[in-house]
Amino acid sequence: MNLKLTRPIVFFDLETTGLNTKVDRIIEICVIKLHPDGQKEVKTKRVNPTIPISKESSEITGISDEDVKDCPTFAQFAKGIKTFMEGCDISGYNILRFDIPVLVEEFKRAGVEFSMKDVEVIDVQRIYHKMEPRTLQAAMRFYCNEELSGAHAAENDVEGTIKVLEGQLAKYDELEKDVASIAAFCKDDRWVDTAGRLHWKDGEVAVGFGKKQGELLKDLVKSDKGYLDWILRGEFPEDTKDIIRKAFKGEFPVKK
């Protein structure tokens, strides 16, 4: 590997019961340790999360409650994972926003102190996003091999967007060429509303952000109407608000 190591580095990834870093649990963990001398160690474990795996997570990971019911809990091997990672720097994909917070919470539940002090963290996703910026100018270079002149002038941006879509359709044979198919490809199946403020959780609507992330809308209607009123008064998309207004009437979206 073309990376100068002065001490071991561990690359890790988690599969989890859901996307809430505070309450969701690990169902599979893989940690690969690379040593400065080239030695490589691999530890992969399935984990009993002690809570149900969401339908969405099972569909993505292929791991069901039945698959992990006889596996050890994270608490049963937390000390071993901590020891394996001690004295190492850390890397992974999107670990700063997701995997590290989930892992820290799991160690906390297990009563195992896990410190990130003096640990260098390399998030490969951050490198990707900084080196390949997600701007219209970058898309023009990638798909059209052109520079976008007069960026942020509305007409120039629209003309550039048309060229980028044409370039994408030419590059990706797997994209259907009709509007409905491409629109379906662009949708995030986890989202109930257009902005992703509300997510599907086991076929029901849950909050997808902030302090109530992961909580079901039907429960909040009963227990915390004040929070939902705050959304209705705030600068949130109208379709998000419309779903909440209907929830107050006992009407909830049904996942197709």
C-alpha cells in the first residue's frame, strides 16, 4: 500500500440496525489492521444487536434478525475490539459522520472506555468529496470535457446542466432513456418526503434528522405534538408539513 505508516492503521466498517447513530446497533463489524511491516490482520464478526433490525437495513445488508440471534452481543467482545484497535490510527468510508459515532456509543453501552485522543482519522469519503467536488463545473469537466463559462449565471447553469445530463445518458448504458425511469433512479427509497426530513422505518414514517431522529411520526403525534408544531412553524418543505398535518388527523403515508 502506498501509505507511509509509522504505526498500525485500522480500516473498519459497520453494518447496523438503522441510521440513527445514537440508538441503532451494530449487526456486523469488520476491522482490518495494516502494520508498518506489511502484516495484515482481519477480524469480522456478526453481532446480536439485542434490538430488531429495520426492514430497510435487512434489505440493504441481507442480514436478518434470524441470522444474528445466536451471535455474541457487542458487549461480549468489546474489550477485544478495543485492544485490537488500541495504538492505531483509523480509516474508513464516511466514518466521521456515521461509523465512529456508532462505535463510540456501542463501547459506552458496553462500559468500555474508548478514547480517540492522539488518533489520526482518515475518512476516505472526505478525500473523495474534496478531490472530486460535486459542483456543476466539476460535472461539466467529467461528463463533457468542457469548462462551464459564466458559472452562476442562471442561463449558463441551465445550459450546462442539459449538457451534463446528455453526457450521463451517453456514459451509463444502464440508465433508461425515459423521464420516469431516470426520475425513479434519482429517488432515495429511504425518504418519505422530497427533502429527506422524514424516513421510512419498518414501513412506517419516522423523523430523519435532529434530536428526534428515528422516532416514529405516529408516536410523536401522541407524545410530543409541540415538536411537530415546531416543524409546522419552521422553514421546512411544504410536503413535509403536509404529511405532518395529515398525521394529526390520523392519516399516515403507506410505503408502496
